[in-house]
Amino acid sequence: LYYRVNRDLALEVADKAKAEGVKQFIFMSSMGVYNASKVNFITNYTVPRAKNAYDNSKLQADLHLQKLNSNFFKVVIIRPPMIFGPGCKGNFNKLVRIVYKFNFFPKFKNARSMLYIDNLCEFVRLVIISEKNGVYFPQNENYYSTSEVVKLIADAANKKMHFTIFGNWLIYCLMP
């Protein structure tokens, strides 16, 4: 299903848009396409290496879409990180629910990029009015560990959260 929706449907829509004379096509990919790249900060030189079906379907779509780019049909691939803010669904809200359900969380060293929804919207607006093309990965300058994000959420909710390294060995075992 991931491949039918994220890859095949995206390509069909792009082909239709190009045939109808649309001048710019924006595809929302995912920074998850870099999940297996083993880097701390995504740059123009980071090679995408998807590690699961969802991320791979997004990557396949955006690589195929890039081939459609021309002077008359500008293709924009946006690979956003975890998005947060009012009305956002996804991983950030899962962390919020964890904070309200539990009083403990693993203290685990990792690095995550995040972006506020209004900043993503402004970025898309600027890409449109500038008639850009290319691959973009808007992100905050600073990366945070998931534990740091949970602490910030807990602090904002005035909730006491305890962090532990107990069980981190299991997280390391489950990592690819």
C-alpha cells in the first residue's frame, strides 16, 4: 500500500499535472529517507538510505519525480523532519501522549531534527513564489535527542518525568 500511494499515485498525479501544463509540482517526501544514513546532520551531500517500506516508497517516488524536472515543469521535493505544532499528527503527538501517560522515559542518546508547522508552511510558500525546483530538507539548526524533546514537553505540561538508562541495551539491540 505504501508503494501504491507514496510512489505510484505520486507519479500518476505528477504525470497528469505535467500533461495539463502545471508549471511547478511539489512532493512532500520525508526526512526518513535518510534514516539508515548514519549521519548526525542532513546536508546536500547526505546520501539517502531508507530503512523501511514507508521511507523507501517516499524515496522511490522522489527519485522518479526528479527525472520529470524540466524548464517547463519544475519539480520540488521537500523532505521535512518531524513536524510539530497545532493540528499536527504523527510522532510528536505520540511523544506528547507518552508524557501524559507515563512518568518515566528512556534516557537515550540520539539526534532528531524537528520543524514547527508554521515554518514549514512559510518555506513552502517561499518555494512557490520563487518558482524553485530541487530537493529541500528544511530543518531547525539544532537537533535534539528524543529524551530532550520529552523533557521539554513534560516541562511545558508541568509534569515530573523521570529518565532512566535501564533498558537502553534493548533499544540498541533493536536498532538496525
